[in-house]
Amino acid sequence: MKYAAVPYSAIAALTPTASGKSLRQRPRTGRPRRAGQRVLFLDFDGVLHPTLNGSADTSMPSLSTTHFGWLPSLVNVLRPHPDVAVVVHSTWRFEFDDNELKEVLSDLGGRVLGATPWGERYPCILRWLQANPEYTDYRILDDEPSEFPTPSPAELIVCNPARGITAPEILAALREWLTQ
């Protein structure tokens, strides 16, 4: 599947502290890890805001929102669970370094361990988990089931790209995992 790069100018207005510096890939950084911590692999487009490429399911009207307009829903669900870390697997990882990703995720930025390696989504998630074996309890939020094998991994929570994280069934699936 081919992805269009999101130009920095498209999100520069998201935060008043956007740096405007070169977007070449920089080394990944993260916070110290604790054994047994849960991790959420997070896509952006179609999860935290509607998709931009027009592939959204038109059978359900899209909520009117801007970039990261649905982020507060995820923040609210995760708030009572400080043990859950976040790893970005969105294509945004190809354009932005970890600090920029933390910046756009605002209230979730402190939970971000980094991003998956470059490449296709699911193999990159598996590589990240292999490199970080202390993380065995995880979920994947994504709107593109075609990026994953069939049958889908049990950890995958597929969002409708027109509703993202705000869909009641998605919030329920996350809450079920978080309260296990």
C-alpha cells in the first residue's frame, strides 16, 4: 500500500511550538522501561482524526474534526491507567522524529516510548516487540485491516476511519483491555 507523505506545513499549525527544523529521520529516544508495562501501538489517520485520503467509509458520516481532534477521547480512556505506554506505528513516523510525535500527541506525549522501525506496519510492530520483550500485553489501534494478516491478530482493534477512537465499540474494546 502506498502512503502519501504528510508535509510538515500541514501540521505546523497543530502546536505553537512546532520547530520547523529539518525532518530527516533522527535517532529514536524513549523513557526508561519497566517490566510488565502495557503498550498501545497507535496509528493517527483514521484513529485520532478522519483519514485525509478519502478512503473513509462513507456509509457513516464523519465527525467534523481537525487533526488530532479525537485525541481527548484516547487521553480520557488512558488517564486511569498510567502503566500504559504508547508506541507510534502511524506513517507519520516516516516524517517526524520522536520529539515531534510527542509534541503532536500533547497530553499523551509523556507516554510515548518512540515509534516502530521503518517498514510495513505489522512486521514493524513484531520487530519492536521482539526488541522489547518485557512488553507482552499490548493492543494495536489502526484503521487499515489490510495492513495486517488474515485472520487479524487478536490484539488489533480496527477503527472506522470516519469515527476513529470515538466509536463506542472502540472505546469499549479499549476499556475491556485496560481493566483486565
